[in-house]
Amino acid sequence: MVFSDPIFLAGFLPASLVIFHLLRVYASGTVAVCGLVVLSMVFYSYWSVPFLCLLLAQIAANYGIGLQLERTRDSRILAAAVIFNLCLLGYFKYRNFFLANVGAAVGVQFHLSDLIVPLGISFHTFQQIALLVDVRNSTAKLPPLLNYVIFVLFFPQLIAGPIVLHHEMGKQVAAVRAGDGRGLELLGVGAFIFVFGLFKKVCLADNIAHYADVAFIPDQTLTMPEAWVGGTAYALQLFFDFSGYSDMAVGLGLMFGFKLPNNFLVPYAATSLIEFWRRWHITMMRFFTMYLYNPLWLRLRRKLRRSRFFIEGPNAALEFVVTISVPTFVTFLLSGLWHGAGWTFNFCGIVHGV
């Protein structure tokens, strides 16, 4: 079920809003949050019940790991948790890509079965990794189980982001459970933002897609104007699709009384590549900056400062390459791979990293 599906618009969304707000007013905030968990499970199971079971198992495993981390702060447990989550993500999203390329390199033909990638696995996996890292570093506390489950399962941000950090949801969920949530005061604003995002997705992205698809048909020759129209159409389709879904997620969150972070800020108005990535898929770049770039920068900087090359005399060029260029390149390479299992995504990350 996607946000532009008539079943979602005419059935699931109105029913969910009525159920949640009635429970919040006439039962309690905790019951309302429990209802929202059930609704989110129904939303996900409409696509696949087995993958819902997988998601619930992942949530249970990560919560158990979080309890251990809160008691021990053991970095080995955190490393095992990160490996577990990335292996799960890698199996479903990158297995065939990896085996196909290994097979091509060594001259072996693997018989690869088609893999179905669980909806939103990149988003909710990164959210859970971020919280585990914060618990290990004592910058966040593991929330109660119900709060953790709705943090991961909340359906507006479950399948297409944004990548939400726990501090952005934790206090809001706690407020709802305590009866101090925002209630219906954000419903009108949320509905307006949702409709605006729906317009971007259905009226703009889906209609522009035809012109991009025609231009990218393999083995055809395009004139220069046709190539420019196709490239521009693809750029606009990509933006309106991503931005539309992000707006719909923010709008849906507000309709339930939760504020989710914005993911796009007029990125095509950027005047430099650095500014572009501060405006495009903001929560993704925030995650990579906080949990990949910064730790890598800090580790490399410490190693360089202790090395004989630095002791013999500070070298500005060497320090720039080791502490700025390498973390930047690695971050963009992996962010390109995160977008999809294909060499085009890798090359995109490499180009932006360079």
C-alpha cells in the first residue's frame, strides 16, 4: 500500500485517523499508540505478511541488543549489532548484485533467484542502527518497548523515510502517552502538506515520467534537444517523486500529531554541490554525516596525529587528504550504494565524492 493508492486515500487513512484520535480522546494515549502500532502493522502486512514478521523479528532483536548495550556499553556488542543489521540489509538488497559481479570476475555463472526487497528496509534499518549507536555512546536512552516499536513502525515514515532519529520522535510519543500530545491542532496543516505532496507525486512526477522513460530507451539515437528534454524530465521526475513522498510523510505525521523532519529544501536552487547535499535527502545525509563521516574523520585524524609523518612536521596537504578527502569519498561512495544495487548508483556516489 502506497500513499497515492486509492485504497489508502479512501479507506485506510480516514479510518486510521478516526481510530487513533478516538482512542486518544476516549481511552488513553497509551491505548492510542498501541492502536497506531496495530494500524502500522496492517499497513505493512497489506504488502507482505512474511516481511512484517521479519521486521518484527528485527525490532525484537535490536531491542534486546539495546538492553544489553545500556547495561554494558560494550563496543563489541554494538559492532555485532551493526553487522547483523547490515547483513540483513545486504542479503535482501545486494546479494544478487554482489554474486553477479563476483561471478563475472572469476568466470562463474551463478543461478540467481529473484529477490524481493522488503519495503523500507534501508530506512528502518538505519534508524535502528542510529539509536543503538546513541545508546552505546550514552547520548540517548533506550525507550520503553512500545515507544521503540512505534518509533520504527510508524507507517508515515516506514517505507520511504525520512530517516528519523529517536530524539525527534521519543518525546512526542511520550507526550501522547501522557495525554499531552498535540491532538487535532495540526490536522489541517498536515492535510494541506499531504495534498501538496500527493500533487507532486501523482500530477507531476508520474506524468513527467513518460518523457524521461522515452528518452532512456536503450539503443536509440537522440538529437540534442531530445537529450536535454529527457535529462531535464528525469531530474524533475526524480525530485517530485522523492519530494512528494517526503511531503506526504510529513503531512501524515502532522495529521496524527507528530512532527517529522523535512527531507528536501529546494535542492535545485543550490549554487554548489555542497549546498545541494544540504538540501537534497537531508535526513539521509545527516545520518551518513553523524554515523559514518564524523567517526571516520575522528579515527583517521587521531591515527594521523600519532603517526611519524605528522610528528616529523605537520603536512597540510596530507592532513587534508587523510582527514577530509578520504572520509568524504567513502561517505559518498556508500551513500550511492545505499540508493540501490547497481553500478550506476556506485558511479553516482563516486562522481559526487570526487
